[in-house]
Amino acid sequence: MTDTRFDPSQADGRWQRAWEEAGTFTANSDSDKPKSYILEMFPYPSGRIHMGHVRNYTMGDVLARYKKMRGAEVLHPMGWDAFGMPAENAAMEKGVHPGKWTHANIDAMKAQLKRIGFALDWTREFATCDPEYYGHEQALFLDMYEAGMVYRRSSEVNWDPVDMTVLANEQVIDGKGWRSGAEVEKRKLDQWFLKITDFAGDLLDGLETLDGWPDKVRLMQENWIGKSQGLEFSFELSDGETLPVYTTRPDTIFGASFVAVAADHPVAQAVAKDDPLAATFIEECKKGGTTAAELETMEKLGFRTQLSARHPFTGDAMPLFIANFVLMDYGTGAVMGVPGHDQRDFEFATKYELLIRRVVASDASEADAPMGEEAESGDGVIVNSDFLDGMSVEEAKAEVIARAEGGGWGKGTTVWRLRDWGISRQRYWGTPIPFIHCETCGIVPVPKDQLPVKLPEDVDFSIPGNPLERHAEWKATTCPKCGGAAQRETDTLDTFTNSSWYFLRFASQPDDAPFDPVEVAKWMPVEHYIGGIEHAILHLLYARFWTRALAKIGKLEVKEPFASLFTQGMVTHETYALGDGSWLSPDEVRKDGEDYVHIESGQPVTSGRVVKMSKSKKNVVDPDNIIADYGADAVRWFMLSDSPPERDLPWSESGIEGCWRFVQRLWRLFDQIDDSASGEDKALARKAHQAIVAVAEDIEALSFNKAVARIYELTGAAEKAPPSADRNFVIRTILHLIAPMMPHLAEEAHAKLGADALIADAAWPKHDPAMLVEDEVTIAIQHKGKLRDTLTAPKGASKDDLEALALASEKVQRSIDGAAVRKVIVVPDRLVNIVT
RNA sequence: GCGGGUGUGGCGGAAUGGUAGACGCCGGGGACUUAAAAUCCCCUGAGUUCUUACUCGUGUGGGUUCGAGUCCCACCACCCGCACCA
């Protein structure tokens, strides 16, 4: 053979064109084959594909190609999550229109994805900034409005002063904007909301059905939704007003010794009106930080008002405080303080010398046991509580709730941590909210036949803030109801709405509707959804909510969009720094023996921690350069090798070189098929049959690293084996096993071996069940649990035979050294353990 | 603080309670070559050693078992998520 090297620089492109021309990966929804929808989280068009994308899409690609080989009709689409802040930042910095910037990025990234040879159905590609897409989104939003799932109210919002927009609670991390990192301020604005809280219970219950999701993600969502059950009841205040409070521990009600309200509670505000000291205290509370560290150390502070609250059972008057640890936006913004059995109340009561009373004890006889240095929040029996005495915590809860409901002063309720989703953004580059403000008619939805409400093209980014707000011409419209002059809503939808239904649009994209439910039903739910753990709450909760909301208004059959979810790890890289601490990129550094040297200055370089690739640490490796050097298949192989896919993958130059060597090794092996060879090699053939099954299992479990190891093993065995008909079969098997992972090499070798069809259309190899079983096995011989010898025995040998063989071993006899054999444990086909 | 996860060679990592370290990377030695690249072969957990073996070894300490990386109890370290949630 003349060409002893596989040359990806010309083979990759050739096969990519071949697949495209043949429409190999175009999904046919009318196919009779079983359907398989494989989806990776679509990218934001930032401008460049990074290694994280490559890893993510390679995993999905292997699944998609494998499923196709197993006879499925596969939908594996790609598109662009194209709205968002970076486009506006680019507009402000470089004076480019966000749309132009975004489309240029899409073009560049699409070309990059194509060079990696992903099996994508590009016929379904779209960007969420396409008016067709966001127009349908506006229609869905109006449907939700009609169903009562959308409302507008004035609310205190998280205002990001850098991005000059409102953020959802989910987008505030440690008191800072998730994107800008700026300290978030509180502002009161008219905002649009989606009633995600109406679905809180549903979203929580649905988690139980998601067997294919990581427990970790399910748990994170569970905590975020934050269901808690308790009693809501009202105290009578000394001024005649009533104060509703919420508690999860109604059983401890006899231990209550004070009542506290949040600083921004109406009662506190009323008190502050007449009491300057109270007003000062409230101001102090607002200054407090919100970061974890600050909250940790913050002292529980309170202001004792002149008011008191009347205990519903004893009638005792309890002091009413304004307290800094009570949150206005959870429960009712007011609590009953039970110092004995709540740590915060305990600290508070200690500071203000309030009564700390035991109402739960380990045993009735411990009723008078003194309280310790901490509150006791555990289980026990109720004491010092009148009619509750002797009950368990659970019984007492039920009893108090029953009496409150009977007496009409309270009721058992469920409180959620989840808030409604504020979706108003004061930005240009997003879906315009399809509403009109009319002086006479109020807020009026845009009639559906007027959709899409398109973004204006001529916008000015020279001043910060929302260009839509300043665009008089765009804003001016007529009221659909009265026909009078009116103004358009200038807020746009949070970008997370764009990604909340894109998977439906991939499955079906009619012109006149967001999707066709019949077509969607053919593909949904997504069989494998792959992406980063950073979306565990935000995107994945919103997408689940939209799917349920659309199901509720009869547009969908499915309630859960993603049958199984896989969260992949990050791609990491060593970091390099000079003595002065400045970071260096991998190509500025040369390896000199064990050490690293700065190429330019010759200075020594210290190699640091292996961390996520990031621009700031300069440890980014550009996939394009690597593909140019090694070809797509070596990179794909690297992405699948070594690290389990859910863990981080450390990128290394030597690692990719190893992958490159393996590509060439396979190429030489595929060249060694010798049709003149005859004869059997049963042991080798058996290995191949075992690998067919094992690699399939590994791919289905997304254990790509194990599949890779098995292929290495089989390849090594095939290389060493002498020519035979079986060896030819084994080499052809390897060719098919690697096809989903290294598709270009596989096509090239497949064609060279005389095939005229694409291997992408080939079937997964069939195994012979009879060939999975070994006829000889290695038996481990232990003496007192320690390995002394191994021997080969026919499979299925009897226990007696194995025992005899084991005792005949010279090494074993030496170890036993004449001691009396007390017991022999025989595990057939595995081991013999001799106990003396 | 609460919840979850992970600890195995120089590194990434394998291992239904049954031969720990598969497979890959790094490293060492050799072959081929004028030389290099490429390729191929051998070695590669630690220690002792009369090179034949033995001892130790999966974060630490206990336990269950004929047998534990795997199961149980206690602890340590690191990572992730949430957090004055009443």
C-alpha cells in the first residue's frame, strides 16, 4: 500500500461534504423506524467554538450516530441561543449592530462545527433572534397570558446597575448579577411575571418521574422549589390589628415568647411613621450585606415596639419586635419566636433576655430539664403545652392546625420558596413583549395577526440604557381596541424564555404556528439531553415549566421535555505563570525536560493548578488549531477518552498526540485485511464479539471512556494476531465500533476496503451469543484470602475438580505448609480459597 | 450551618463482595536508521531479596466476611449546591 498515513486534512472535508450531499443526517419524521431525539444544549453565538462545546457535542454525536446504526430514526439538530447581553455590549464597544455581530458569529461557529464532522440535521437550524422564531414565542406568550399565566405588577426587583436591567432571583448569585458581577440593587418597577409558582407542586412532583436525571440536579431543583408545610395564623395585636404569621412548627406554639416582623413589613413601616428610633433601625437593617459571609457573622438585631401580640391559646401578651433576620419575601414576613426550639430565635431571645421555654423534651419526665447553649430543633414529646402534653411533634402539629382551622384563626398551608419568574428586561436584544399601553384601554395584547412585533433595525447604542425606550417611532402605535394613539411595551423577554421551548421548534417548524403538536409528539420527549451543570436550576427549571404550561393549555402531550439528562464536566488545562504572577498561554511556553520555560524570554515558568479553560487564566486551547494539526477524529477521540464524561477532562498536548498515534495505528490495521487469509482464530473472534456487546453497553450508559479502553484492547489483540479469516472479521468489527467516534477515518477506510455505501448508514455489528462465553477460565487460588497461584481450567469445571486442582498447586502447598485444611471455598469459574 | 459528591501508581482513570491498578499518558531500556522522525519490542505501585519469592498497599481508625477499593460505623480532606426559608 502506498499511503501509509491517514490524512485528515483532505479526508475530513471530503466526508463532511459526502454526508451533506446525501442528506445522511436529515431527520424524517414520517419514518417507520423508532424515533430517537438527541439534543445538546444549543450554544450562545459568542464568536468561537471552545473545547467545552466540542466535548458536549462529541458526546451527543456519538449517541446520535450509534442510535442510527442501531436502526433508529435520529433527530440531532443544532441552532443558536442568539439573544443576550454580549451582542449589545459589542454594539456599544464596536458600533456593530447586535444582529450583524450575532450572524457573523453564527457563520463562523457553524463552519467550525462542520469541521468537527458532527452528524447534525442542519435543515432545522434556526437562531432565536430570527423574527420567525421570536414571533412564535410572542404568540405562545399571548396564549399563556390568555390562560392567566402572565401578569404585570409593580415589584421590588433586582436591578443590575452595570447591565442596566432587571434580573430574576435565579440570576442573582451571592447578591451579584450572574453576568456582570455587579452588586445588585433593589428598585421598584412595573414588571411582567410568569406564574411559575402555580406549577410549584407539579414541578416538584414531576422530579420523581425523572429517573434519567442525575439525583444531584433533581435535588437542586427540589431545594430551589423549597416546599414547606405548616400553619398560617393571625395574632391579634394590642392596637386591634391582626398580624398573619407562618410557622412550620405549630407544635411549639406554647413555647412562643415574642413575635417579629421584617423591616419592610407594613406593620414595621407603620410603627416607623410615629417613631424615629424605629425608622432609624429599619434604615440600619437595609444596609446589611447579603453575601453568605456577612449573613454568617451578622448579629440578630431587633427593635422592641410598643405593640404586643396576644397568644391564641394562653392569651398572654408577647412583645412585638422588628427584626433584621426576618425576610419580607418568605411566608408572611412575620414569625412567632420560639427560642427553645429555633436557633435564630434562641440567639435573639438570649440577646434581648426573653423567656426561653422548653416545650419539646426527649421524654415526659424531662419536662423541666434546663435548656442548653443551643436551641433543640429535634424530635421528641411535647411538654409544658397544656392540651398538647404527651403528644409527638407530628401529632401536636396536626392538633394545633385542626384547632386553628376549627376556631377560624388559622389554617394549614404549604409555602414555597420558589417565586414567580420576572421576565421583563430593559434591553434591546431580546423578544419584544407583545403588549401595547393605551391611555384609555390600559394594557392591551397585540393581536396575533400583527405578530411578530419586530425589533427596529435603526437603533442607537451611544447612550446606556434601553434603545427601545428612546425609539419614539417604534414605540408609537395605535391601540388595537380603541384605535387611539398608544405606545408599545419596551421591555423584552428574559433570554431564558428563548431556550424554554426551542427543542419543540426543532421537532416541528411550521410557518404559521410555533410547532405542530402531532409532529412534536413523534419526537418528544428528548431521549438524551446533554449540557453543563450550570443550567441545573435556571434553564432546566424554566424549560420544564414552559413544557408543563403548554401542556396545560392543550398544546402539548408531554409534561417533561427531557427524559434523560446528562451533565458533562468541563475541559480543563494546566496554567502557566511567570515569576511575577502573570499568566502565559500554552503556546508561549516550551517544555524543557520536567520544567517549563517562557519561549520569548527564556525565563522559568511555574505550572499551576489544572482549572477550567478561561481567557483570564490564558489556558485556553482553540479547537480550530488542534483540528488543523491532528484532524477532527483525534480531537473527538480525545474528548471521549480517559475521564468519565461527568468529570472534568484535563486537556494535554501529550494526550492529543496519543490520540493521533491511535488514529494512525487503526489506519495501518485497516490496511491489513488479507482476503487470502483463511483459518480460525477463535480466541480473537471471541474478544470481538464481547467487545460488540460491551462497547454498545458503554455507549448507552454514556461511559465513553470505558468504550474507548475496550477498543484499545481489541485493537492491540488484533494487531498481534497472525492473519486469519477471523482476524479479517475482527478488523472489520473494529472499523464499525469506532465509526460513531471517528467517523472520517471510518468512512475513509470503509471506502478503501471497497464499500460503496457510507458507514454512517451501516448497521452496528451483530454478535454471536455463543461466542460470548469463554471455554477456558483463569481460576485464582487463595490461601486464607491471599492470592497464591492462578491456574487455567475448563469453564464449568466442578467444585471438586477445582478444589483438587488448587490443592495440587505447589505454591499453595508451600503456603499451607502442612497445616490442616479446615474449609475450602470454591466460586465456580472464579476462585478457590483454602482456609487452614 | 444544611444537603450532595469525591478520595485508587508520577498523571487521567479500570475493577457484578472474588487475581487491585485494565486502558491511555508520562518515564526508562532496547530494535530499526548514517542520523532524525515514524514504527516495533520490553520494563514501569512501594519495600526487602540468595531474581526466587515474600511483605506492604485503594484518605484515616474500627467492624462484618473464608475473602473488602466495593458493605457497615466513626473520623479527616477536598469539591459542588443552597442558605437568617420561620
